[in-house]
Amino acid sequence: MLHFDEGEFTVDFPIGGPELDDLELVDDVDVFVTLRDGTSWLGVFISLAKLASSMKVRAESGELRGGLYHWESGLVIMRQAGVSAILEAIRDMVAEGDVEEHLIKQLKDDDPDETS
């Protein structure tokens, strides 16, 4: 797990292993953002190149109508790969008050680490 504390919010990247070798190559990742008010949000960040590659694979496999479309709730498409670009996008969303519009709010019951 990769964790960043930005003061106004925290960001958790559930990555490990080889992905940690070069953080600027991370091109498809779920990201958890927790705001100062305690709300937690999920975003799926993917680079344009990774999205194109994924759609090509689906075109060849026939999945999703032969790669005709791609969808994911909370999807944020990035011009470039990398943790630093993702953090910059999240900083902008928080500063502009757009987290609610772009990411998916996580309910307390959605947290697999939460114990009763």
C-alpha cells in the first residue's frame, strides 16, 4: 500500500511489488481518497495508452461488443501515467470541490478493513 498525506486529504494506492519500482509507470489503479471530513472516495485512474491497449484486447477477444466501448464507475482518464500525475489530478479535484462528481463515495460497509 502506498499512502500520501496531503493535509486536506489522504490518498491510498493499493499497489505493491514491481509497481513500486517505478511509480511513474502506474497506468491503471484504484485509488482511495479520504477527505478531512472523514468521507472516503474511490477512483479508477487509467492512462489513455492503457485504455487504448485494453480496448484493443477486447476487440480481439470480442468482449464488450468487440471493444466498442469501455466503462467503469468512478473512471478518471489520465493523459499520462504515473502516481505524480494522479496526485495532481486529485489535488485539483479537491481544490475545485469536484471529488463528489468524479469519484464514488465509499460507505462504511464498503471498507473490507473495517471491523464491527
